[in-house]
Amino acid sequence: MSPVREHYNPVITQLLREHDRLSHDKIAERKTFQRQILFLMNAIKLEEFEQSFN
């Protein structure tokens, strides 16, 4: 696992747990968690892509 994944995976896991704890009727709050998770996943991919050229 890349260092950037090791750094962000615990954060993503915690966000997923918090997302799953919310009831399904809290759509706005769930979408906020989803956006944060997607942002972090994109940050991981970008960092790994940049590292592949170094």
C-alpha cells in the first residue's frame, strides 16, 4: 500500500462509519460525507499518479 493510502485510509474508514450511522432520511448530511470521501479518494489517486512520474 502506498504511503498516501496508509495516511488517508483511516480517515476514509472513519468517514464511512459516520456515514453509515446516519439514518437514510438525512440525505444532505450523507451527501456531505460522500463528497468528503470522494475528495480524499481523488486526492489519493492524484498523489499516486504524480508519484508514478518521480
